[in-house]
Amino acid sequence: MEIYILCAFAFLAGFIDSVVGGGGLVQIPAFFVLYPTLSVPNIIGSNRIASAVGTSVAAWNYARTVRIPWKTVLFAGICAAAFSYGGATVQSMLPSTVLKPIILVLIIVIAIYTYRKKDFGQKEAFRIDPEKLPYWAAGIGAAAGFYNGFVGPGTGSLLVFGFVSVIGYNFLTSSAISKIVNVISDASSLVFFLANKYVLFHLALPIMVFNVAGSYTGSRMAVLRGNSFIRRIFLVVVVGIVLRFAWDVVMSFRH
């Protein structure tokens, strides 16, 4: 029964992740609840191979129908992969109680800003000089990559927000960019999990199939429904991230 429930969550996670990111907020907690005896590396590794393949399908789906600014993808992807390692290093050195309250406040600000600004991400309005765009893309990738290494869930949503708010892409283009950047970042960490045999294929392969199905469905719907649909899903996911962080912060202070 556990694997069937996990597959259902994998489909939902793939759907959400393909639209605005944040699928890990659904799938990782479900994995921990359904398989409490597994080690953390086993759960993260098994989930990572499923989410990486699902994200690749979403990225391919976007690339077929959305004009991708590949220079932005390249600079953001390289920096995200590099700074993800740095984030993981800092996580091992600092207690999460130091940075998590700060991150919680930042994400609440993002949610309020997106909700109040109704036209946010509905059309492209570049705020950056084209010659400086790669550097800003690198900065967004570095910040999101560091967050990915330090915390993890919600990285795709932060990438989307960064590309919309800082550079001025619309939600659809930003979602397409973030999917490809996520694939680059996930691939680097997946090598580690596979090399150390943390991936449990009897769990990873079934949830991969459902994650791919959810990713394909979500990315297709995002392309068909457009920016307003993505904005609504983005707000729902960001609220989920806020609740998750609020819970983590409260629990850390109680302990």
C-alpha cells in the first residue's frame, strides 16, 4: 500500500514542480512518513533520481514550445551547481536555527509581493541591460544553488521568482529556465547518490514513472494556460514553503 500512496504523491509533486518548482515539499515529507525506517540518504537519493528524470521531461516539454534564452540558462546553471555544494558545506557548519528564520521572512515577503502585484510576471519587461544579463543570471543561479544546498525544497520556486522579479521574464519563460537549471543542479548531486549506492531502485523506478507523468501533465498545462495559471500555482506553493519553514523554525526553538 505504501508504494501506491507514494506514487500518487510523486504524480502531484511532478505536476507542481513542473509548473513552478517546489515538488520536494510534497514528495520528500511523504517519503519520510511512509518509509520511516529508511536512512535520509536513501530517501533523498531515491527521490532525486525520480525528480531529476521528471524535471528533465518538463524541461524538454518547455523547450519544444517556449523560446529558451540559453545564455541565461548556461550562466545560471553553472553557478547553481557550484554554489549548491557551498550551501551544503555551510549547512554542515552552521545550525539551521541561524538562517532559517531569515529565509522564512524573505519567503513571506516574496508571497506578499507576488499577491499584491497582480501583473507580476504576466508579460516580459526587461529591467537588465542585455550585456549584463548573464551576470545577473549567474547571481540568481548562485543564490538559488546555495539555498538548494543549504535547505532544498522550493529551489525551483525561488528561481522562478528571481528570473521574473530581477530580470523581467514572464512566468512561463522563467518556469522553463528554472526547469533546465534544476536539471543541471540535480545531475551533479545524483552522481554522488548513485556512486554511493544510496538509490533504492525498487522504490525509485515506480515513483519516477509517476513523477514523469505529473511533470508532463503540469508542463503541458502551464504552456496551454499561460502566465496567470502559473502565478496562481506559484502563490499556493510559496504559501506551502512558508508553512513548512514556520514549522521548522518553531520546532527548532522548542528543542
